[in-house]
Amino acid sequence: MASLQDQFLKAGLVSKNKVKQTNQEKAKQKKIERRSGVESVDEVRLAVLEAQRKDAERSRELNAQRDAAAAQKALAAQILQMVKQSRQSKGSGDIAYNFTHDNKIKRVYVSAQVQSHIAAGHLVIICQGESIELVPGVVANKIAERDPSVVVRVVKASTTVDEDDPYAAFQVPDDMMW
């Protein structure tokens, strides 16, 4: 393949005298560099290398963001599939069961048997957006490994009473509706 100079000559963009003069200047520059022992710095080449490095770094960052988004989407799909496969019935829905999720009090209507299973920890509440589902505790543990923010755990209140508690004699029933 012909050099760039030859291609320019053929196209008529430069003259033979201009090519000769440029070659002489390059030869002089190399001779000066050899004598002085100092290499000239090609700023254009360095700028191109720096631009390539920045583009590669930007591409890596974008790929990392894309991969993270894909992984997050895959986790959400796994959670959705696990909830669909193992969701339990809420019963006839005659008792309102109140719970807190994201610092908000939410309510789900369940049967008395389902309420006792939730209180015992056999069933766990899963909140995905506005959807509220019940799943077994084993499945909830697997979901919590992927995204703990969707799992609502029922924390049993401690039954120990302080000695100086003025309301120690007044017991609050477990099934109290609030």
C-alpha cells in the first residue's frame, strides 16, 4: 500500500517540493534528537492516547452501570417468580391485619387462621409496590437474601416487664386491633 505522502501526491494535494521539504525537516529533527539524546514529545499523539484512555474508562463505567441494572432487574424477576409460585391465600379476609412497611402503616384483610400463622411467623408479608402477598417463612428467607426491603417481619413484643413500670398490671392483649 502506498504511503500517505504518495496518496497526496497522486491526488494533487501536495507538490513534490513540499514532500521533499517535509522529509528534510523530519530528518533534521531526528538528527538533532540523536545528538542531544532528548526525544521530542509528540503532543498530538499524547492527546490521542489520552482521549482513547478516557473513552475506554467511560465505556467501562457505562458497561458497569448497564450490568448493575441488568442484575437488579434479574433479582426483581426472581423475587416476583418466587412470590407467584409460593403465595398463600389470605383467607376470607374478615380481619384487618395492620403492619408497618417503609415507615407507613398498611393493612391487609386476612382470616383468623392466617392471622395466627402470621403472628407465629409461619407466613410472612411481602410488599412489592402496592401488591401485598403472603408467603411461607422459608421462601421469605430466600427473598430477604435478594432484597430485604420487600419482606415485612412480624416482631413479637417482649413479655418481660420492668419492675418500675407503672403500667405493669395492665396487660395488652395480643389480638388488639389498632
